[in-house]
Amino acid sequence: MSNTRNQKISNGELLAAVDMGSNSFHLVVARYEHGELRVIDRLRDSVRMAAGLRADGSLDDARRDRALACLARFGQRLSGLPAERVRAVATNTVRRLAVPGTFLVPAEEALGHAIEVVSGREEARLIYLGVAHGIPESSERRLVIDIGGGSTEFIIGQRFEALEKESLQMGCVASTMRFFDDGKLSAKRWQRAQDEIAVELQQFAADYRAHGWSETIGSSGTAKAIGNVAQACGWSDTGISRTALEKIRDALLDAGSIDKIRLPGLAEDRVGVFAGGVAILEAAFDALDIRQMRVCETAMREGLLYDMVGRAEHRDPRTASIAALAQRYGVDRAHAARVEATAHALFDSIAQDWQLGRDERDWLAWAAHIHEIGLAIAHSQHHVHGAYIVENSDLAGFARHEQIVLAIILRCHRRKPDQSIIDIAPERLRRSTARVTALLRLAVLLQRARKPEPLPQLTLKLDDKTLQLRLPEAWLDAHPLTRTDLDQERDYLKHLDIKLQVKAGEKLAA
């Protein structure tokens, strides 16, 4: 892992984002200039991953090969860019794979960069961030609707903050396949689509209407395609009106089948998934009582770029998510701060020998902050409860693998750790996950007294694959419980393939 991630971005540096959507893959490269991002290159490919998703959660070979070929082309464009300035994100289709690793491992190899899988609500946050930077700033609330290939996101936001986020399992590719699988378009099928989509929208439509908004904005390819048709046909002066949407629907039904759709302004690569997208948007207009929608040019890929800038400028939403979690579950903040300070002292001693970087330091800080959230449920097995909370919460800013790693660290931070739990992490992160877990375990152990008394100077070093912890012999003699705990910890850490030795002064303890 790189030590430069989250460091300040220099003027003139290049940043890149890869959006692996269920319909299209996008690459955008931007130059950071005087606090702003200037896009200098874009690449797009209609991979249509969602069309290759089988019922058993596997991906057909043709779509897999097309996706990997696209990522290889993107990888060539990204050649030379440092890893810390590239973010690649996969969305709904990869989320739904039964064994994501079978695709992600060759995908990362083809791209040459790590790929994050984000939750639907995190996708929504990133979409809103991209949209908010692509339109004039306003203090008014806005509703953003992003119809992707496999999912649709609905966000109410204000300025640059997403206030309400929902992600539904329906997109232009998936809905076209679901309602018009043989290509036939009829009023009866259309009504069925409206009815079934409306049921999904009922989950949150009333709450959204109660919150209210002043402007509705559509982002990504489907909204752009519908807007282009509306203008090309002269059915709307700007954006997408309710009347224009109804006329587009009627034109689709008049065509009678997908292969007969001929609409001005509709790109050829959009024809095959256009009906599903229009059906979703019409149902959304009805459920949310929308009369007019503005179309925005920016979306999640731009949101990724601005999120990278925010992290570098210490506006990381992940930090805010951890703080909110700690507050919600009544964490003893003073104790958590002492554990974090101890953990970081240990980290700084061993980071170079153990090849730990900025990412792992962040994991350790987050884990230290919330390692006791499970106490809000019960003291018994509180590490298990805490891990469950982390794994199953919506944490803004976190990719799926980051939540999994954080949950693993919490699950293994006390009692006998289980290597099989460590193995749940992506293979490339297992060793660093085990090492961060060990550092948190030692920090919690050394702070077991829960008192604000200073610890002696802590030193960790690696000696022929053995982790050596040096503590003053007089201090260990004055803390017999800690000495006993450390004796036991040597046995526990063997389960993480870590050999621990404790040096008391010049004499090796045990």
C-alpha cells in the first residue's frame, strides 16, 4: 500500500476515475489546477455487464471477456499514473456476482489498479457529489435520479451533501430484459412494468415527497438519451418534461418492438436498453410527482474524482462515518483515543518492516475508534456484535472491501483470532489485515486498565520474522496482569501466523 494516499494533490497532477457500470464502463482523466479539476480525456465502452449476469450469480464468458478487454484498454491509458491517484469502482452487477473474486482478480490485473465494489447507497453518494459539482451551487434541496444499467439511485441533497439516499435493483438493461425480454413492446407489458416498478418506489416515495426538493436532475446515460430524444423531436425545450416523456413512451409503443425503434437523437448503442430506462423514469415521475427534469453532464465518475480531492484535503467522509458510528453506540471516546494513540505508536515502529502504509494506518485508527461499539449490545462477544454492525451498516465513503476489512479487524481484536475470518478479506489484503489486527490487539491489551496513565516508550521491531515488543522490566513487574496477558497473546497471535516475543529490558520475557 502506498504511503502517499491522502497526501495533498499538487498543482498539475493527474487524477483518474473508472466507473464500471452495469451498462457502460467509463474512464475520465482530469488535471488538478488551482483547486479545480479540468477533464482532459474520456473513454467509454458499452460493455453491458448486466446482460451477462446469470440467475446463479455467474457472468457469461462473452460479457466477461468484453469487460476485461475494455479494462485492458483503460489500463493502457492509465499507465504511468500512480495508484494513489486512480480510483476504480464497480457497481450493481459486480455486487450481485455470487463469487466476485472470479471476476475482480483478472479485472484488476487487466486494469493494473485495485477495484472497489461500492454499495448502492455509496454509489448514490458519489453520484450526487459528481452532479453537485457539475451544476451551479444552490442552497435549495435537489432530487437526483440516476438510472444505470442494473440499479437506479435516488438522492435528495443540498449543496454538496447527500441527505437521503436510496438504490433500487432496477436499471435500463435489467428492466428491458425483465419486461421486454423478447423485444416486443405493448401497452399491456408497459403497464405491467409501471405497476411493478411503482411497488419498488413505494418504499420511499412518501418520505421523499415529505422532505421536498426544488429541482429534479437526471444524471448518466439514460437521462441524457431521453433528454436528447425530447429535444430532437421538439417535445421539450430543455431537459425532460412530463409531456415529452409520455410522447416518447407512445412512440416506443407505436414501434411495437425494440428492433423497430427509430427516434431522432437516440444513439444506436442505446436502442437496445432504451425502453427499460423510459419505463423506470415514467414510473419515477408518477411516484414522486415530477413535472420537469434537468439533465446533468456529470455523474459518479466525476464524483469519484472530487471524492479523491476531498480525501487529500482532509474532508474524508469515512472519518465522519466512523465518528457517527462511535456516537450512535456510545463509545468511551477517551479510552478509544488512548487505544488509538498506543496503536499508532506501535504502527510507527513497525510500519516499514511490515510494509504498512497510509491505508493500513487509517484502518487502525478507524478500528481503534469503534472497537467497543458492540458493548452497546452486550459485553459477551462484543467483538462479534461490533463486527456485525460494521459489516451491515451504510457507511458513507467506504468501499465494500474496506467495510469487510474493518469488520474482520473488530471481529478478531480480542479472544482467539481465527485465520478463516481473515481469509474473508480479498487475498491481496489478508496479510495487512492480519498485521493491523495484531497491532490493535496489542494496543487494547496495553490499555486494559482504562486509565489515563502514560505508558512507557513502546518499541516494535522485526527480527528474523519475529515481532519483538520491548518494554521496561520494572514496568512489567508493576503490571503483572499485563505480563500475563502478553504471555497469552503470544499463543493467540500464532493463529495469525505472527510470532511475538516480549523483551523486558535486556532479558527476553519467556
